[in-house]
Amino acid sequence: MDREKYGLPAIEGGTPVRETNIEYAHQDVNDADVAAVAEVLKSDFLTTGPRVAEMEKRLCELTGAKYAVACSSDTAALHIACKAAGMKDGDEGITTPITFAASANCMLYCGGRPVFADIDRNTWNISAPDIEKKVTEKTRVVIPVDYTGATADLDEVRRICDEHSLVMIEDAAHSIGTFYKGHHIGKIADMTTFSFHPAKTITGGEGGCVVTDSEEYYEKLMLFRTHAITRKQSLMRHESPGPWYYEQLDLSMNYRLTDIQAGLIVSQLNRLEEFSARRKAIVARYNREFEDVPQLIIQKEHEGVDATRHLYVLRLDPLRLSCDRRRFFEAMWAEKVICNVHYIPTYYFPYYEDLGYEKGICPEAEALYDNMLTIPLYPAMTDGDVSDVILAVKKLCAYYGI
Ligand SMILES: *Cc1c(COP(=O)(O)O)cnc(C)c1O
């Protein structure tokens, strides 16, 4: 062990690797982004105007999808996607527990019940064979999440959905900039949703979007984005008595995105390649440095995936460490490297407990949760910041390694 080489961890009384904290994620907003927002503020439209239309066009170009529907968040996007898929009382939907709660909550909003499939041991993404085991008569949707920016075996998920007539909704909150078998994410699922929260690769402050090739889903998504209100005669029940007329056809929300946010998202999309290249370079360096550290297990990518990662997650090997994840986590913070944990299995939450979910449903996911740690990853990190993170991880592995 290289205990001497790295010195005592700060939590054990040593000197921290850094003098100031480094966060696990941070947005990157430059002068061009600020100018784009200022321009919208001085324009005639603050919501659902030309910037929203431009953002939707840009997402169609990026993904190759025919239609895009911008909305106020990915949570909103997932909700209207489930509604468009026809999710209703008594239906089931299959997703992973290693995700943000929104991936499952969207089914509950529609009266459906989330069913959790376990993760693949190597990619930490939803396991296609376990999806197939959990399909029942009641299953309507399958929601794979591109965890950290990498994906599941999407072709196989697609095959399962086709075989059982299920709607595939891909939660691509993490994976803008990711390619699967040569194509940008967004063409495999029936609907693919994105998030523009500040921790994600591209931000609008808040924001989301659904892309689809289906005209039928597109019309429904447009309706559900705005109270299920329409002015289109082809959709209305009654003959329009005049130009003021519109109809509400169903019950939905106001999930519109402002032009202010869309302006920021369009400007950020101009920087996607730059962000993607930097994220990939940092991930490649982390992988190189951590690959051979016996205390660490790194995430494997499924064949054909060229990921732009939103998160970098390390898995600790508890058999090779004298400390638990909590101690390691706190020791990282003491080194002034701010870590996080993505994610607590969704069904651990009290709300889900009250719905009758119990621990033990997905053993692989639970074992990952017990030993995982998200370390800093964002484009504005300097090479020195990246070195500090690597140094802190290696220092703790050397000290606590057995
Ligand atoms: C961030 C995130 C969401 C929610 O996105 P919002 O835009 O904050 O609503 C949903 N799913 C996953 C996997 C996420 O990481």
C-alpha cells in the first residue's frame, strides 16, 4: 500500500487535498448564454414563442426525431409521455430503482403502478432480462433510464417492448450528447425525454423535452403540455362557433417552458460538442486512473455506447476496504471533494413504503446503492481539479485498503 505516499486522510487528522471545496456538478453559463437570455427578455414573447420553437427544432436535428415538445421539466415530460402512452388506473410500468424519483412517479401521476426491474451487474443500467421477467398483462410502459449518460441494452429493450406491445419511454435526463450504435439517443424509444436542470449537461435553469417520431403521440403531448386545451377543429368535439373558441378535452397541467429558458437552452446546445468533449476527456482520465485500483469498481458501458456522462459514479469494493461507504464519503468531503450518491433506490422512500414496496426487490441495485459514490464531473473542472479528485480517491483507497 502507498500509505506514506499519500499521507494521512484529513478525516484522520491529515491535511486535505484541496483548500476549497469542489462540487460534484456545476452549470457552465458563459457571456453568449447570458446575451441569449437578455435578448429574449427584450423580445415580444416570454413564453411559447420563437425560442421554444427553435429549441424544439434543434432537438429534432440533434436526435433525428420528427417531433419535439418542450416542457417545463423532465418530470413534466415523463408525465405527459406516460399520459400519451395511455397509462391509466391499474396499469403497470417497468423502470429501474437506480434513478431520480421522477422516472417512477410519472406512472403514479397517471394512476399506474411502477414495477422495478433490477440493474445489470456491469452497466448498472436496467437489466433487459429482468424487464422481460416483470412483464405482466397489466404492463403498458417500460421506462429505461440512461443512467449516468450510458445506456441499457436498448435494442433488447426495444425488442421486448415490440414483442409485448409496450410503449418504450426512454428517460434521457442524463444522456444528451450520447450515441448508441452511431445514432444520437432519441430514435429507439417511442418517446425520449430530456432534462435541462442545472446539474445536467445542458441547462435552462429548469426545462425538459419529449422527442418522438409518432404524430399521434406528438398531438397528445402538445395537448397535455397545456391543460389538454386545443383550438384544432380536427380534435374538437363541437363545431367551432368563432375564432375565440377552444375546447378542453382532458385534464392536464400547465407544463409550458418559457422562451427565457428556451433561449438559454438553445445557446447551451451550441456548446454541446465542447461540453461533451470535456466530459469525455475527464471520464477517460478517471477510468484510466481507477481501473487498476483494487478497492474500486468502475461502470462498464454496453457495447455500442458512446456516452457523454452527466455523472461519474464509483463503486467501492467493501471486501477490500476497512471502512464503509459512509466513512469513505465523509472522508472525501474532509478532503474538500464534495461527493453525492446517485441514487437511493426509489422504493426505499417512505411514500413507496406506504404503497407496499419492500426492500429486497432488486438485490443488484441495492448492493450498488450500498457502495456507490458520485465524484465531481463537469466541463469547467480544470485538469488540476481532476487531479485533486483522483488524488483524494487514491489517498483514501491507500489508507483504508486491505
Ligand atoms: C434530473 C432527472 C429527472 C428530473 O428532471 P427535472 O428536469 O428536474 O424534472 C428525471 N429523471 C432522471 C434520471 C433525472 O436525473
